[in-house]
Amino acid sequence: MENNQRRKGAVRVEPNPKRDAKIHRGAEHHRLKMSDKGRSYLRHNLEVAKQSYFSLLAQPLTTFMTLAVLAIALALPGALYTGLKNLQQLGDGWQGDPRVALYLKMTASDEDAETLSRELLLRDDVAGTELITAQQGMLEFQAMSGFGDVFSFLDSNPLPAVVMVMPRNLSVTEVPLLQAKLQALPQVDEAVVDMEWVQRLAGFVLLAERMVWVLTALFITAVLLVVGNTIRLSIESRRDEIIIAKLVGATDAYVRRPFLYDGVWFGVAGGLAAWVLIQLSLLLLNSPVEHLVRLYNSQFELAGLGFGETILLLILSILLGLAGAWLAVGRHLREIQPQ
């Protein structure tokens, strides 16, 4: 009887989605979109980079000394590379156009020299000739040496006529064979191929290239050590801060990020400073090199770092700064653990 009354008194409650949503609103689960996570990550990295930049400015003496060492360590291999590039440019200019100088006998007239120059053009192994008469040779000597008054004390011109012969597609070993053939001509007093110094220059360039690679490896190691030691000192000075951050749940990636940006800033500033040092060195050498080039009547121009090479220098310096910081943080961060 009582059970029947309870069944009669019970009210059936129909499900209501809006009412149930209000009742269970107390604990809601939110999911962040990937775009929101990306913006948050980027915002945090920008903030950390800014804090790292100003923290380096707050220590001007330490930052300046570190940057000075980095700039010198990066500028030296860069300067060696620039010098090697100019040597290769000088050597290629001579190796690409070998010549045989035919010094004619003093009894040969200008007509004989002109005839010989035209006859040599008929040879299959000769690409071209250039005639320098005795009078032209004397004028060039006066202009280049500055001793033009010497000829006024001489009864006759002591310089012979010269025929410059350009070989046609001959290797370095074939040019001496052409030299021997031209030496046998009756009008020729002496045939000279000035290839020995070019070969020596090529050997020196090869040696210098190996030295540049070895020194570059040494200086890269020095950059890694300098950046790593600077980051290590920074970690030790912030040991308490790191311990507190780990106690509240900070991950190693979170703690590592500011020090990595320190390495990046060191790389950027060190690369720019190294580029400035290289350009200043070339500016100081430009005037004496131009004077030497004029004495040899050459068209050689001192070349510096191009745009692509400058960008490569900056990228390399940034990567070295980042690598040095990563190695230092990875080693010392594991040693700092909250007790």
C-alpha cells in the first residue's frame, strides 16, 4: 500500500539539455587550437629574445669582451678566405692566357718583325700574336720605370723587338714544346715562357687553401669554447633562479631557451663585427695593392666578400653561437637539480 502511494507521489522528470548544461557548467573542458598554441609559442619566444637582448646590454663589459674575441676568431678565417680568393683570381688570370715572348735579334728590322708576326698566325698551334717594336718597348719602359732619361745617354735603343705569341688550346706541358720550336726560328734570339712563377703561385694557392681549412676548424672550436664558457658563467649566476623554476614545474626546454637566445645574439653581433673587421682590413690594403698593380700594368682589383659570402658568414656565426650555447646548457643544466 505504501509502495503504491510512493509510486503515485513520484514525479517523473523529463531530460532537458539546456537545464542539464546549466547544472554541469561548473567544470568545463577547453581545448586550445593549434593556431592559438603557435601564437602563444611565438609570443613567448619573442619575449624571451627581448629579455635576453637587454640582459646582455646590462653587462656591457662582459658582453664587449666576448664579442671582441668572437669577432677576431671569425674575422681571421674570413680574411684568409678573402686573401685566398684574390690569389686564385690572380692565378686564374695568368693561367688562362699563357704566352711565349719571342725576343728578336738586334739585326731584325721592324719589317722583319711584322713579317714574322704574320707568318706565325698561319700556324695551327698559334691563336694570335702581338708585336711590340723596339720603339714601343722603349716608350713603355720609360712610362713604367720612370728612368726615361737613361736612354738619352745611349747611342741606340738597346731593347729588341718582341713578338708575343698566344698558344691555341695548349696545356702547360705542351707550351714548352712550342717554345722549343719557336726558339729555332732564325729571327728569334730567345723564346721565353714565364710559367715557372705561375706554377709556384698555383702550388702556394693549394697550400694556402689547406691552411685556411685547418685554421677555420681551429677558430670554429675557439668560438664554441668562448660562447660555451660565457653561457656557463651565466648559468652559474642564475643557479637559484633555475632551481626555483624547476621546483614550480618548469621543463628543461623552458629553462634552456633564454641561454640559447644569448648564443644567437652573440653569433649575430660577432658575425657583424667580423664583417666590419674584414672590410676595414681590405680598405687599408686597397691603396698599396692599387699602387703595385699600376707598376705591373695589370687590371687586377682587390675583391672583398660578396653579398652571398656575407650572408654565409652571418649564418655560420649564428649557428656557432647557438651550438656553443646548446652544448653548454645541455651539460650544466643537468647538474642543477632541486634538492
